[in-house]
Amino acid sequence: MILSLSGVRKSYSSAEGTIEILKDIDLDVAAGESVALTGESGSGKSTLLHLAGGLDQPDAGSIIMNGQKLERFGERERANYRRTEVGLVFQHFNLIPSLSVAANVSFHAKLADRYDPAWEKRLIERLGLEDFLARYPEQLSGGQQQRVAIGRTLAARPPLVLADEPTGNLDEATGDAVLDLMLSLAGSAGSALLLVTHSSRLADRLDRKVVLRGGRIAE
């Protein structure tokens, strides 16, 4: 397994007291597998993704990624993990506005010391970005920006791609095209994909669907 969560719990403090978000989560994702994470708003999907991405830490339980126990990491190891082991794709793109499309695509790969011009050229061609390399994010449509975000993530060939509602800001046709590319290119990169979505239709296109309900994985 590329990713394994065992007995993972997470809660947050609020004015009303402690709110349990995740309760004893057990989840395995195999290398190269695509898994859809679905469930109602507030069921803990994004929280789970943030824990797997090293953006937050669980209150209890274990998260093992590629043989490494994330709970043993200090801040430096956690930052290196985010740089080299996982790729993150968000609903709001999070491109660097001062960088061109070409520079945005290569940014993560260069940071991770995995820049491969031949692979990046293939990504750019598959993503249909050849004519936009000199443009800046504000000059692109939402669908084009999401394609750049996918290219930036996959350019480093991360073992695991975590995507949080990556088509949420796109119309259905554009969202379908973006998901097609993400699945195809993640497969070409050899990356596992854990994708949060509210859409059962999109979830059904992945290898497997996991439903969160009330902070637990529904049977």
C-alpha cells in the first residue's frame, strides 16, 4: 500500500466544545489506484485529505505513506514530505499569479529536484497548454487554470496525488475533461489518486469509492 491510515482520529475545539471530525478511520490506498472519497458536507473528507498530505496532524492513530510514519515527522520532515511525496490539487487552483504558465507547471518539480523536461513537455501537450505557456493565471479560463494546476502537481511524479473537489468550480463538460486528463496522466506518472468529490457520477469513474458518514467510513 502506498497510503495506510489506521485508527485515525481528529477533533477541533469550538465555542460549543470539542467537535470530532474523524473517528477511527482505517483506509488503504494501493500504488497506482484511484479512490474517490465522498460524503456529505462536514463528514471529514477534506480533513482526511489534509492529514494524508501532511498539512495537519491526527489526534490519534497512524498514517503511513510509502513506508514512512507521518506522526514521527518534525516540521522539516513534514515540509520535505509535502515537497517530494505528495501532490495537491485544490478546487481554487492556487497558482502563483506572478509566474507564467510554463513556470507554474515546472515549479513543484524543480522544488522537489525532479524536473524532467521530456515528461513536462508530454504533460503540456496532453493538457493542451502549448499555446498558453507565456500567459499568466489571470489570463486563463477556470478550466485552463485547473489544467495548469494538474500539470504542476504531476510534473514531479509524486507517488500520491490528493485532489480536493478539483472540478468543483468548473462546468460539467469542462470538469469531465479535466477528470479524464487527471486519471490518464496520474496513471502515466504511476501516481495513486485520492480524490474528494460530492459527485457520485464522477466518483463512479474511479477504481473505488469510499463514503464518509459522520466522521466514519460507511460500510
